[in-house]
Amino acid sequence: MLKNVLRSYDFVGRYGGEEFLLWLQDIDLKEVKTVCGRIQSGLTKMPFEDFSVTASLGVCHFSFPKTIKLDESKLVEQLIARADKALYQAKAQGRDRFVVSGEDSLELGKMNDAFA
């Protein structure tokens, strides 16, 4: 199902029991929200006889100038933490929804401890 929603260069990986991590590069926040909606819609259309599948999604969108020097491990850790927090907010609000961390794109200049 994800192959029909994601681009060939997007990354999907399992991140825990029932959690998955998607890395969508070169995409704006509006497009991210569209992708989330397509994932949720695609899951509800999957042909299961005895159950249905829903998805709660936590989103962290960011951008930064390519000239900024970053500590990638700290950056990834912080982004995952923000997406995870948004995921738990989505779960608390009910099934089959997504929450965007802060509802805006992050300006990495405000995340000082991610800079090398």
C-alpha cells in the first residue's frame, strides 16, 4: 500500500512493535499532510475480513539551509522525539488521525543543540 503513496526515494522503516518511521525528503508541509491522508485512506481500503486498520501518525517537518553544519545523530534523535510526541498526541485524540509537531515547520536554527 505504501508503494502507491510514497515516492521511490522516500524511506520507510520499522521503528518498534507497530510503529514505522517515514523519511520524506524535499517535501513541504502541505504535501506531507496529503501523504498522511493518503496513507490513512489506503489503510481503510485494505481488504481484511474480520478487522479494519487505522493509523495514528505523528509528523515532524523541518528544513534548514544546506550550509549549516549539524550533528546528524542529535538532529535525528530530536526529530524522532518530536514526531513521537506528536504520535502520542494523535493517539490520545482518537484513532485514525495525524498530528504535526508544533503544526509548523521547524527552523533548525532554534534547535541549537543539534548544531555541531
